[in-house]
Amino acid sequence: MKNKLVYVMSLVAVFALGHFSAHWKGGVALAQENGKGEKAAYLIAATSPVSAPADRMAKYSEAAGPLARQAGMQLLGAGQAGSGTLQVLEGKFPYQGRVAVERFRSMKALVDFWNSPAYQEAKKFRNEANFIIAVEAAQ
């Protein structure tokens, strides 16, 4: 369990480092606000390498997609371990699934979406993830 926490924290640290380096080049702070003074929030998920059956995933997408978009979700990036679309730059990443980074309007919007009864029903159609974390934008 301790090793998994170290890996998750490493992933967050790499993501934060990328965010800060982009910020130093200018313009990112404006992209982080939603116009209401709230900071954006990011959902980082590492999914199971074994996907749910196609019919269940279709039901999940059909139910969860509109809910996530209402919360302001934008898919920023996704990659698959071992495919070249996900690069481990330091340390060991123990997971074999897909990793996705999504941006939401705010932490409140993300958490409200996540905890909504409709999403709790929708997520029954997908397999359990390796991990899913939420982190607020720095600026």
C-alpha cells in the first residue's frame, strides 16, 4: 500500500511540475480559472488493464459522459502503458491500464459530479480503477 501511495504521489508531482513549468511561460493562470474565481481541478485516473465488456462500457459512457461534461470535464490527455503514449520518466509505474487526465471547472464541480447519485449508478458499469485522484490547480 505504501508503494502505491509513493507511485501516486510521484504521478501527481510530475503533473504539477509540468503545470508549473507551463505557468512560467505565461498565460496558464487565466486558463485555470472558470470566470467565477474558482480554480480548476484535475482528475487523474489509472484504469484497470481489463476493460469491462463493450456493452457495459457503452452504458457507462452514455450515462457518465453527459454528467461529466455538465461539470465542465475536458479530457486533457490519456495514454496506455506499454503503447508509447504513456512514458514513465522516473521510478516504476506498477499499473498496466490506461491513464487519463481530465480538467473540471472546479474541485466542487468535480466532487459534486463524482458523488452524484446518477454517477454512482453509472460507475457500476465500469471495472474498478487502479486509482483515481483529484487535485486542485495551483493558480
